[in-house]
Amino acid sequence: MTQLPRHILIVAHTGRGESLEAAVTVAGQLIAAGAVPVLATNERDDVLAAAPDLAGHLGLLGDTVQPADLELVIVLGGDGTILRAAELVRGCSAPLLGINLGHVGFLAESERDDLGFAVRRALHRDYAVEERMTLSVRVKVYDEVVYETWALNEATVEKASRERMIEVVIEVDGRPLSSFGCDGVVLSTPTGSTAYAFSAGGPIVWPTLDA
């Protein structure tokens, strides 16, 4: 029986040499285990390509791979790189494994010193998947939807004019909660709370909390 190839996406912070070196290390580990390392192309982030050889400047080789064919995403960098990876694979079921190589790694599961161990466990499928809440964002002008997107961390409502404040009404499940004048409002998921509540001296919301 022919075994399907295991495609594993590597997302690295391309502006840091340490991240690129780690990507080459991870790719070698994947290849040695019979898996196929995959990279996002430089031209379009939604196009993925198998990269059996990541030497040099992480050149892209091999056939195009669809996001739905990915088994796992290994992210090498800080929280910003993890958020970019989440955008790349949004809509498919591949889980993200973050290896913190940045300054802030609230979203990462492992640190640089545990890189080899973390990849070995991933190759053995020795991990549990933790689901995170996301936000659905829809902007309407009267009854017309003019913009739609999603957010893993936060969505903001901001004023367009520097000289003025905005009047905001917040509702929960269609019930008014509060109204106030302000410069803007940040609506954060539990995942994003580490940046906002923590910075303001408040509590960090547990990541799996439905809030």
C-alpha cells in the first residue's frame, strides 16, 4: 500500500538569519524522517511549494502543494510570524506548532533550545491540538456589507479624523452594554489578551475561554 507524502509547512521570519538557519535544520530533520518540507512562495502567500532542498536562501523547488494537503505547520519566529502562518492556512485543518525565536512568544509552544525535540514529537504525532477562538469582522454602511475579514488576535474600531472622537455603542448578543466617546475600541480574543490586558496590568484571559 502506497503511503501518502507527509507535507509539513515551514514558516520562518525571513528577516532574521537565525530563523532561516532554523528552517534549514527543520527541513533536514523532516527529510530524514521521510516527510516533505513545504514553503510559501515569495510571489503569493496562498501558493505553497514542496522544497526538498532548503540550502542557500531557502529556494523553492518541487510541485505546488494545496493548503488542504498539509499535515502540520511549523512556525519559526515570534508571535507575528505565528499570526502570519495562521493567515496562510486559514480554512484548512493543519495545526500550528510555534517555536519561539523572537522577543515575544506568548503563542509559541516551544523555545529555540527545544527545536529538535519539538520536531521529533511532531513527526511522531505526539501532540494535542488546542483550538483558539477567532473573530468574524463585518463592516456595513447602512445595510450594505463593504468589508469582511477575520482576526485571531483583535479587531479595532478607530476614528478616521485625528481631531475628533467617535461615539461607540457596544452590544453583546444584540443587547446594549455601554456607549461612550473615545479614540477607538479594541475587541480582543483570549489569544490577543496577552498583548492588551497584560500590557495594561490586567489579567491574561485563559486561551480556551469563550469570551
